Amino acid sequence: QVVDFDLQDPQEVMRQVALQLTHCCWSARFPLCSSATVLVSPEHYATLKKAYATRDAFRDALFEETTRLAIPFLGTLVRMKTGSSLLAAAAPPLLSVLRWVGVAPITKFETRESIKVIVCGGDAGKFTTVCAGFGVGKPGMATYRLSFPVTKPVVALPRGAT
């Protein structure tokens, strides 16, 4: 959960949410997570709209930042798979360079659409919560898309209505 009372920089709010997504969805060491839902309070959303015109723009920024944050941890997977400490040490810098030139062979989330952003709640403050899905990997893997979120819009009742 990201809770703050004074952040005015939308990029810093995005970075804080991305940090939670990176570490809370399975682990920073697991790429290709199937899904996560990000619940954003209206007050946080007001801050985010200063830099991100749409929820999709915010989601895209989260996708990129979670991949950037996860890269240093991916060397562990390389070492586990190959048994090579040398390859494990080379993997994060190589992945960073590939990402920098626009090629991301491994991303934290399966696709940009794997991250759902929902604005919800009232005027209780600047809160954002991350709900990790359950599933990681590619088609054919036993852990692929073990769950996937489904959302429906809810119409707000007028104040005082029960």
C-alpha cells in the first residue's frame, strides 16, 4: 500500500506504486506476472493526472518502471537456471542495455494490460493499494494465468442514499 500526505510529484507517486508492484507481485525475482489490480484513491488520482492524462498512461508508466526495477533481481533466475554466477552477474546490465535501446526480452508483467488501474473510494486521503494476481510465466507453463481479474463499473449512489 502507498500512503502519503504530502507528495505532489506524480512521477514520485508512480515510482512508489511501481515499487510495491515489483515486490508484491510474487517477488521482484519473478518476471511475466499475469495480473495486478491497482486501486487508486481520488486524491492520488488528482496528483497523477498532472503527468498522466489517462489511466492507461499511468498503467504504461507502471509497466515500464516495474520492468526497470525488476531487472537487478533477474540475475538470480539466470543463476538458478544455468548455474553460472558469471551469466547471473552479466544478465542485469545486459537487460538494462536492451531495455534502453527499446528491446525488453523480459518484463515484470506479461503485458501492459496485465495491470488494471481502478480509481475508487472517497475523500479519505492519498492511498493506493496493489492487489497481486496469481499467475506467472508464458502459455504452456503450469503457473501461467492461474487467475485473472474481472472488473465491472459500479454506479455511485447519491450522498445519503442507502
